Amino acid sequence: MSDAPADPDALARGARPRSIGARIRRVEDPRLLTGHGSFTDDRIVPDALHVAFRRSDHAHALIRSVDVAAAAALPGVVAVLTAADLADLAPVRATSRMRDYHATAQAPLATGKVRYVGEPVVAVLAESRYLAEDALELVEIAFEGLGPVSDPEAAAREGATLLHEEAGTNVLARREFARGDVEAAMAQAPVRVGGRFRMHRKTPAAMENRSYLAEYDRGRRLLTLTSSTQIPGIVRDLLVELLDLPGHGVRVVAPDVGGGFGGKASLYQEEVLVAVLARRLGRPVRWTSDRLEDLISTSQGFDERVEAELGLDADGRILALRADVVGDVGAYSIYPWTAALEPVQVVSFLPGPYRVPAYRGRVRAVCTSKAPTGPYRGVGRPVSTFVMERLIDMAAGRLGLDPAEIRRRNLVRPDEFPYRTASGIVWDRSAFTESLAAVLEAADYAGLRAAQARARAEGRLVGIGLATYAELTGIGSRISAAPGMPINTGTEQTTIRLDSTGAVTAAFGVASHGQGLETTLAQVIADELGCRIEDVQILQGDSAAVAHGTGTYASRSAVLGGGAATLASRDLKAKLLRAASHLLEAGTDDLEARDGAIRVAGTDRAVTFRQVARAVYSEMGRLPKDAREELESTRVYDPFFGTATSATHLCLLEIDPATCRVRLDRLVVAEDCGRIINPMIVDGQVHGAVAQGIGAALYEEVVYDAGGQLLSASLADYVVPAASEVPPIDIVHLEAELPATVGGFRGMGEGGTIGAPAAIANALADALSPFGIAVTELPVTPERLFRLMAAARTPAASNPPKEPSSWISS
Amino acid sequence: MSAAHDVDVTVNGRAYRRRVEPRLLLHDFLRHELGLTGTHAGCEHGVCGACTITLDGDSVRACLTFAVQADGARIETVEGLGTPEALSPLQEAFREFHALQCGFCTPGMLMTCVDLIRKYPLASDAEIREGLSGNLCRCTGYEHIVRAVRAAVARQRETTP
């Protein structure tokens, strides 16, 4: 695959191809392919102590007593700690300006009581991980059970057992969005469809388990935390506050990070604890999670129950939408996002890319005795899209409309942008209708329907499903990434400089964990500055690199990082040109920068970046004193609102009625992510996100039993799709109109996980339509499918499909 | 805890001798005793495949193997394939087809592919996918890995008639 120019005509004219838009091979790859990557646990540090945690095996219980004497006496054990040993440390609270919100207090070790199975209670420090784990078995904890808080709907009722007594309720957040008179509009709607929907809990399951290494340099009074985190800046700021240290006394470094998907985008008790202990003991302290710990303690996602109804006119045009959402947020309101993040997004994004004149969405975020939830790829929108797209298809079925046609009638049209949704989100122009048209054409929709009819005639269960969605990406300072969150995630700062040798170094607050930002940000800078990608080094994932940074999450880094890179590169280029104009004795308008040199256009007179740098920094006298500007620029980019990214997914699948295996035969994605920096990387993001969507739709489910014990505590029980479960994915890239973001980029890391579950759910419902089965619950595992089909085969089920209620108690 | 044992292994052509506890897992041995941190532990229960190495010519989960079981064995790890300056043809194909994102599962994925390419014709994508199905990757959705393996197999066929 060659580095194809973005603009072949430009190449024909002799212009150098821009690297933006080209399939540039990644800068990161050589080290990662050869075992030379540096993940947190790969760092070899002599004399490090290893932490192991004794975790709660109770869902909700008082800690009556803890006996650590035997553990502490084991040779090789250096210390054994309980909450009492950390009493001087304030608990972490994720605050929010949101009304009716209750923060929760979370200490590094459970204090007084435990609230989920897996919560750390005792920490053992030993000379090796093996010894630390040996000692765990000698710790004696006496628990007094308080009864699990498992069902969020029961937990939301008056008189329910409280997990956090000081909150006075288990409902940690509630919110309502409304537009128009939804009751009146619904009452007048000739067609109404609705149901109770359920998305079961997921876990991000990044292949690298969480890992932290803290080192304290007493001489320099510098605490360095190497962390498998997506948010080094946020963790640094919190540690500074918690430990009352100056900002330059704490450095958080996210080195190579093995995937995140949101699971590493929150603060964790373990990283606070290793930082505190390293400082206290003056020895390096490290902890690397095993997979069991990951599955019971890394933030989980998507656990919602949604009751929703859609009203339409006789032509299939939406009149009203109403929904009640209960989010099961687990035991704590996670820092910094709060428990409101995921469930509120379900309600704020439910109207999706459609014209919805009247809307009311209510949500409650309810705590339960399960692992805390947090951001997981897609956040809220995989659930809102699943529900809305099912409602749209149910309405199409009722009206006898083709699923494509009902979408055409309701999608916001190109001439209606900017469009303010019923929940207040403003969509800038994005390829809503165009992506639907493109997917139908790419998949030969009419041909697929004809083939489906033939297959059905043979008795085969073949289904076709569509899903169109929109998401808000590159969110700026106008909107908090999470409601009321007091942390600014809406700006990104970069410093780009040319050093005295002419090398370009650019520092960002983003923290790549697989996205290839060292490549894509270098592409942007190379084009804007006029140098080669290999001349640019990207510093990221290091809180010391920039004055303010947060990290990489929420499909922000290409939009905000790329925007900041563009602004700072332009600044720096202007400085370079001014210096070069003295050296070349030419006006800046006559100069052009390319391949790391500045030329007088149309001549062979040129100076390299290195020569300019020497003239500025070293060779005094070559430039007038006033012309020696520092070759550095720091710029902050704030997209203010953010920009819409949209797509339509199409799924073709077949169910084997004997085994209940679902075979995905085709997945087609038509998406609009604005200007594409590197199409190879964009394709990879879509593939990976769709694979997680396939998992969400068909396989992945975090299962707690009624007592609050986690049953899906291994990768044999929590089923992540393998190569045999993920089909090839066809992608059509569209650019409806470049957004107003600097650079024209839209965020695109999450969309695949948003669209795929809905498209698969609709295809399943289509395949099962001969049975009259309503698909209202994901994942549709083979067992769930078997039960649905068995129930449908019984005589009672020849009636119109009842909304299954079994999940409420299960 | 029982007495330590001597372990003699050849890793990527280099001989090592270490004295270890019998319970030491092979991935910990490679990473901590030999400093070969390219082999990663993803699940430590044999499902994800991130720790895959070859042991006497067969792909093996280092997390399900004790170091003492490797006594006398020839081991290959990702560090033995190519260097950042000179990638092996398989590594080069992974880079060309963007078959890695975060890179954490990649060493195990590569070592599985080394074993598969040596032993099987991999004539179809279905065969490649079946071969890869014991290694989990959460980033790529596998399609680009399949393409990389397909290309590596085709190129090897061209060069070795």
C-alpha cells in the first residue's frame, strides 16, 4: 500500500503530496512490533515493592474486623495496610454542579463497609508479587452482610437498603429533557410503538490490564506515577490536590498503553494507593492487575433499562418520543465523570439524527452493589441508538414501510442544519441522509432484500438491519463532557518548537492508547509546518509536557489535538519564514516551506530548518537581534460546541435455528468523520469499534447473581469476539461538508460501537419476524435466542409479541 | 514453597541459566528473569493469547507453563523476529496493513502467526481466522490482521518456491 497522495491532481502539478489524507505507516509500529514497546509493566525498576489487594468477596457488608498479623509476619512482606493506615488521606469525590446529584466518597481502601465484590480492603506490600499474593491468604476479615443492592429499580424505591447512607438515596442523579407537549402529541399519534429495552452491562476488557508504578525521588521531591491511564493530566491534578504537593512535584506518565476504550479514563483507587505508598516509603511501588481483578474492578458500562414509546403519523413521520431510563451505575460515582455520564447520555442522545417535535426523556442513575460504571466506547449512545433504531423499525413494521424509507422520512435533511435536537444538542451539517443512501447503494439493498425473500422461501432465518446515528465529538468548552463536571475537557494545548538543531518537537496533553496519535498529529504538523513526518517528534501521555492537559477520551484527540497542532504550526511557520526572509533576503510572501526547508519560490535559494535554527539560536550576528524570535508556539484550541459525526450501519446475518448461532454475513458502514487524516487508521478504528459493537450485541455480558457475586469473572465467561466472530467490514467514507473545526476534523473513535449493536438488533428482529419475536434485550446470546425462539414456538406465542418482562427480575 | 531449580533455556538463540522457584510462570521468567518484556501477560488463564511464544517449535501459552517445564527447551519470543530497524517480513506486513493499534496483543499474535505460517497452508481467510481465533485483540477487529497474514503468506510463497 503506497502513501497515496490525497490529491492526485496536485501531484501531477508537481506539488508535494500532503500527508493529511494519506495512508501513512505508523510511527509507533516498529517498537510495538518488536517487543520494544514500553508498557507500564515492562518498565524494569530495581527494588520495587509489589502491591496485592485483598478484595471484598461480599457485595455489601460491614467490615467488623481485619486481622493482618499473620500476613505481616510472612517473610518478604514489608507492610500490610487497611483504611485505618490511610486515614490522613481525604476520600475522592466526583463533584458536579448538576442538581439532584450525590457524590460518593471513595477511599483507596474500603472504609467501614464494602459496596461491591472486588472492592479493595487490604493492601499487602511485598518484595515480589508472588509473596504479596501469598500473604493475602493470611488476611482475616470479618464481614457482616448488609444485603446486596442488586436491582436498580428496587434500589430507587423509598425504603430501599442504602449503599451510601449520607446520600439518603440510591438515586445518585436524575435528569429530564423535554420539548413540546409530549403527552398531547403522543395522544394524537395514530401509530404508537414502544417497549421495555435492556442493554446488559459490559466491561471494556482492554488487552493490557491496568498497571501502575510509582517512584518517589526524595532528593528532588518528585513523585512520578507511570500509569496505564487515558487521563494523565486529570490524575496529576487530582494527586496534587490529594497529597497537597506542588504541580511540578507530581508527574504522571502514560507510556505505551494497551487499549483503554474508556476503562482507563477514570481515576482508580489502586493508582492513588501506589502513589501514596511510594512517597511514604521512599521505594518504588507497583501494581499490575490480573484479569480477574480487571473484570471485577475496572469501570464497566452500558447497564440500562429503557422504557420508551414512539408516536408517528400515518405517513410514518415522528410526532413524539418519550422514555424513562434507569441506569445501574454500580457502587460509586466514578471520578471525574460521575455516575451521570452514561445514563444521562442515553436520554440526551435518544432522539438521534431524527426530527422529533415533542420529546420527554427522564433518567435516574441508581447505585447498586456492583463494580462502578464509567465511560465505555460510545457512552450512552450504543444504548440510545439501540432503543431508537428498534423503535423506528417497529414503527416501519406497523406501517408496512421499508426500514430505509421510514428513516428517509425522519432524518434531519441537509437543508435543516444546524439542527437543535429535542434535548438541546445542536447538530452541525453531517451526512445523515447521505450515509443512509451510501450504505444502501454499497450493499445493493434491493438485491439483498430479493435474496432474503428467496432465502425465507427456503425457510432460512436471514435478516437485514439498518441503524443511523449521530454523535457529538470534539466537544469544546461550552459543554462539559459529563454533566456539571468541574473539569475542563473542552480545550487542548500544544507547544511546538524547533530546537537549536532544527528538530521539531510537539507536546500535547492527549494520551494515545492505540489510536496512533504520534502518527496523525505528526501528519498535521508536517503539512502545516512544511516538514517531513520523520522530522517531528510527538510528546504525549505525559502530564509534564504541557501546562494543561487531560488525556484521550470522548473522540476528542484528533479534533482538539489536530486543531491545536494546526494553530501552533501556523504560528511557528510564520516565525520561521520571518527569520528565513532575512537569511534569504526575500519577502515572506515569496517563501515556501516544504520538506524541512524554506525556499524562495521558483528559485533554488533555500535554507533548511536546521540552518534557520542555527541562525536564530547559535550563530549570533546572522540575524538582527530583533529578528531572533523564539522558534516556539503554544496554542490552545477550543472547538466550543464540538461537531457531529454520523454514520449508517447495515448488517446482514443468518440464524442457525439448530444451534442458535448468529452468523454475520455482511457489515457495511457509511460514515462521515470530516477530513480524514489517515484513512488506514480511520478504517482500523471503525473495524475495532464495530467488533466491540458485535460483542455488545451478541456475546458480551457482565453477569452478577442475585447475591452480587460476579459470574463472568474470566475471559472464558466474558466472551470477547475473536477473529472467527468478526466478519470483514466494508466502509464507505463520506464528507458531507467539512465542519467548522480547525482542520475540518470530526472525532471517530467510538462510532462503530454505537451503530453496530442497533444494526445487528434490527437484523435479528428482521430474521426472527416469522416468529413475531421482539428484540428488546442485548446481547442476544445463543441461550437467550434459544429461549426467545422456544417461547415463540409455544401456542400462546402466536399472539402478537408481548414485551418480555423476564429481564426485570433476572 | 519448595526448593529452587536450575532452568537452562535457549531463547532466540541465546543460552540462559537461572535458578527459580518451581511455581514461577514462564512469562514472568521471560519478563523478569531474562528482561524480555516483549512477551505480555493479558489474562494469565490461557484465553487471550498475548503471552504466546514458541517452545521447541510449537506455539505455547507462557502463562500456562512453568519456567521449570521449559528446562532444556528452545524458545522463540517476539524479540527474536526482527528489529525496529529491520522488521521481519511478517512484522512488515503487520505494519503495512495496520494490523496493530495499541500493540499489546501483537507479540502473541505474531508468534501465533509464525507457528501457523510454518505449519499450515492458510489458503483461505477462513483458515487464517480459525488459526487466529485463540488470540484476542480488542483494537483492530481482526480484519487488518487477516490481511497482513494473507500478504505474508503470499509473499513467502513467492520467495520460497
